Amino acid sequence: MNALLEIAVFNIESALIAAESGADRLELCENPYDGGTTPSYGFLKNVAESISIPIFPIIRPRGGDFLYTNTEFKQICYDIELCKDLGFKGVVSGILLANGTIDYKRTSTLVTLAGEMQFTFHRAFDRAINPLIALQTIIDTGAKRILTSGQVPNAFDGKELIQQLVQKSENRIIIMPGSGVRSNNMKALQAFTGAHEFHSSARLTVNSSMQYHPNSMNETIVNTLVDVTEIKEMKELLT
């Protein structure tokens, strides 16, 4: 099975760069310091018109936890319908209950609503109380894949659980390691876990191009882009 590299991007410039640098798929997000939230309509439409590789927008109405009110759930449903109308190939979402279990009922509703779009259950999984029970619950919803760092901040440190998830999944769902995945650990992570899809932000922080910065504001403005060299190196390492 061919290995695949998904790159998380947080603005249109990063999306264009990542696609041109060899990414196989993009996860489209905004607000990187909130862990990624639902992109705006303008961002979604701009990317849909500009990029031909598969794009999966994250559908997450806010940062913080993954316990949503009925009003927030309605917003998630509307955003999935919008992504379907714009022709995206997949979406990334997921919901937990307060006790740390997967919200099977509402997640199943989202998977059904997504229709032919692939549904990735995002790193809400890493906050689930029992990962093996959560794995089976997500499989039962009909989701296509799980994005996980192995319930620790860095996927390489969580490689033992990721390996176990890959084995327990028995090809019923794709287990995609993400968080801290870079060219210096991807090959070892692939060999250890047996995973064949990988997620990375390849994040690069650059200074603003503004020439004028008012000292009175006492701030440093930076922009979040992607590292072209890092994307190309990761892509070359995948087998």
C-alpha cells in the first residue's frame, strides 16, 4: 500500500505551497494556536477553486475541548453541508462525551451527513478515556480514519499505542499518526507502527513583511507558513 503525506495548512499561501511541494492531501484549518478550527467560507472557496489535490477541512467550531452544545453541533452540521456543496473530498471532525467516551450518536450523524466525503476522526481521540474501546466505537460510526498522536503530545513518543491501534484496526479503519511528525522521525515511525498515512504541519514561522511596526503596541507579528524543504524530505522518505 502506497504511503501518503497529509499536511495541515492554516492559510491560503500555505495551502498553495504545500500542494506545490508534493503533499498528497491537505487538512485545512484556521487558528493554529487553538489547535485548528473550521476555515472561513472565503478560505474554503478560495482553496477549492485553486488546488486540485484532495482537501479535508477540519470542522471544529472553537478551540478547547470536544464537548459540544446542541447549538455548536448544529453549526458543525451546517459546515459539513457547506464542504459537501463546495466539492471537498473529506472532512475532519469528532465529538466526545463528558465522561471521555466517543459520542457515538452524534459522530455517526456527522459521518452519515458527510455522505461520500471521507470522515477523519481528529485528535479528540487522544482525549478518549479508553483508546481501544474508542477505536471500536469510531469504526462502528463508519469513519474512514483516526488522526492520533498516541494520546501523548508527540506521535513518536506515542508509537507503542499507535502500533497497537494499527494492529487492532485490522484494516477496518486507517490509523494516521500526527503531531510532531517530521523528516527526522517519520521513517522510524513508519517502520515501528506499520502506519501508511502520516500527518504533519511542517510548520514554519516567519516574520511579518510589514516595514512599519509601532513600538507602542509592544508585539511581534509573525505569520504561519509551511516548510517546503521539510515537506519534500518527508515525501521522499515515504515508501
